[in-house]
Amino acid sequence: MGALAHLLDFAGWERAQAESLLETARMMEEVLERPMKKVPALKGFTVATVFFEPSTRTKISFELAARRMSADVVGFTGAGSSLAKGESFKDTLLTLQAMALDAYVIRAPVAGMAHQAARWLEGAVVNAGDGRRAHPTQALLDAYTLLDDLETLEGRKVAIVGDVAHSRVARSNAELLPLLGAEVWAAGPAGLLPERLVGARLTTDLDEALEDADAVMVLRLQRERMDEGALPSLREYVAEYQVTEARLARAKPDAPLLHPGPMNRDVELEGTLADGPRSRVERQVRAGEAVRMAVLYHLLVGRAA
């Protein structure tokens, strides 16, 4: 494949392309370890973070990533914007484009919005989460974090546990991790599993998913997206699907534990595990900056080359 034009999902990606981006992220992390955490790689470029949905980690991470490489950053949130006056998503984006921006990091509540934006806009588009569909930079930082512990994902079993049906993180990881050689299992109650998840094996048996897993990723219960009746009672969910010390013992002894956040402690994950030696939650946050630096670099420098 040629230079990366957009990052919308991993459809059509090749393994070498993913590995190249993760290798660039390693170099970016070296930049972040310096006393002066800044390079001029994107000097003269302008990156817009366009968030039609609330975000803390992703928005701040992208803005820091752009600034670390000397790009100018424009931040937009839907709240208080002309959308409240009836302006369409398209006209909002075209207004931003008129300001001669180079890249658009877009989060939207509707699946497919980033794909549509890539048709409307001349600059590079990064999908920072669209409905339930995809969150590719989260999957990249998850893979990056896992490689710290596992060195390779070839032949590794990764268990994803929780509200899989509503999770764009699960969908992107199910696309990316098998591309890097992993075997992905997704477990949860029947009402919180999709009919099909490309790249993953689905099961309602949590023990089966955790058995000999090389890594475990726990997902938040997205009650704001659920239809009534999709979730058994919270007490029942905790009793049967909460990842606890006892259940995690089925995984390999040093299996890292991931969570994309935000976390509901003592609901999907036993609180002590969140702060325990297996937890890689803080590492995921740190990895996000380096990975997003790499994404912006590949998009903007690769496109300009």
C-alpha cells in the first residue's frame, strides 16, 4: 500500500503497514522521554480535533501529540457550536475546511461519520471513534501496550471481556490484533454480544475465554447505548462476568490486564486489579500519545512527501 491517506478503520490494511506505524510510535516514545519533548516534524501543519461527542483521553492525547511535533491545533466541540442552531455536520466540517486545515481528528456518535467526512474534506481524516463502529487509534495503542509485555502477538490469545456489542474498541481490536497474529476471543452475556464480530471468536463462557489467555482486555458497560433488557441485572453481571482475581487466575500468570477507560471500578473489573501489578491502564494512556504522534506523522508527512 502507498502512503496513508486517512485512518478510518483497518479494512484493507496489511500487517507490514501496522508494524511500520507501531515502529514509528517507538521512535516517538523516545522523543517523549527527552527533557525537551518536542520536535519540528509537523511545523507548518494545522490539526483540528473535531469532537461531536465528549472525550477526555482521546482528545487531550491527540492535541498533545500534534503539539509535540510542533503542529498548530484547533479544538472544536459540538456543545455550544452552530450545530445547536441547526447547522449540519457537513456544513460544520466544510466551514472548518475553509480555514485551510491539514488534518481532522473526528469523534462522532454516528457510525460511518468519519468515512463520510473523508469524502467531504480535502485533508487527512482520523477516526477518533464513530458510534459503535471503530476506534482505530485505541486498538493501535492497545497493540503497542501488549507488545511491551508479549514482544510478539503471533499466536497469542487475547480475551476481550464485557460489553462487546456496544464497543468500537472491541471491533477495532478484532480487526487489528489478528492482523498482527493474535487469536481474539470476546466474552460477555448473550445480550451484550453482537451476532458476529469479524476477527474474533464469541462466547458467553467467560472461563473459556480466559483459559490460558496471554492478555485480557476488560470493557466498560455502556449503559447509555443499551436497549432495555440487553443487560441482566447489574448484580447478576458482576456475579457472572466481573473479572476478579480468581477468574483472572485462568489466564497465564503474567497476562497483562488492559482497560480502554473510563472504568467502572468493581463493576466490570475488581477494583484491586485496576491498581495491581498486571494492570496496564496507565501504560495505555502513555502509549496513546506516542501512537497518535505516529499516526499524524504518517498521515501528514507521508501525504506531503
